[in-house]
Amino acid sequence: GLQEFPGPRVQADARRLPFPDGAFAGVWANASLLHLSAADAATALREIRRILRTRGVVHVSLKSGAGAAWEAERYCEPRWFQYWSAADLDALLADSGLEITGSWADSTPRADWLIRQAVRAA
């Protein structure tokens, strides 16, 4: 069977992370911030920047598209999705004090994805 990842876990609100400034070398935000409004995603990315050490790395993937919508067909309960253009995502990262170091797009049968790697600028 599937083994869970060993080690401690924390469940928290991405807009108010319970960690000290500069505590992490990296953050993996894969298909998670897409459930936040654009304003809340901006708050979450500022929090991610805060908890990253200088030159700390963040990975972000969001769904490509326009607007926002509830999706219920593939889930037991409706889920809210915010869609992003590449330009809006890049501006969001820059406005959050993060410098983009890698930029990709990926298409799967279910969605088109925007993927960014960025670092906390000094």
C-alpha cells in the first residue's frame, strides 16, 4: 500500500503561516494556491516570501485560464478554482518580492498548468 511521508506535519492557513521569518530553504506550492482568490493568493505568496530565507526557492503551479469558477463534476464536493494568465502570474510573483528563475507550461487531459520557480530576492 501507499506509505505516508514520514515526519512532522502542520495544517495551516496559507495566508497566515505559523513559521518564523526566513525559516525555510524551499516551499512546494503545487496545485494548492489555485483554490485562493487572486487577492488571497497574493497574501499567501507574501507569506511564503516571508518564511523563505534569502535565495530560498518556491515552486508554484496554477491552472491556466481566465476568471474563477466552482468545479463539482470530478469531486465529491464543489471546489473553487482561480485561473491565471502567464502575465498575471508573473506579475503576482514579482509583486510578492519573488524573482522568477524558471517558467513552464504543462497540459494534462484535465487542465493546462502554469508552473514557476522563483527565489526570494535579497
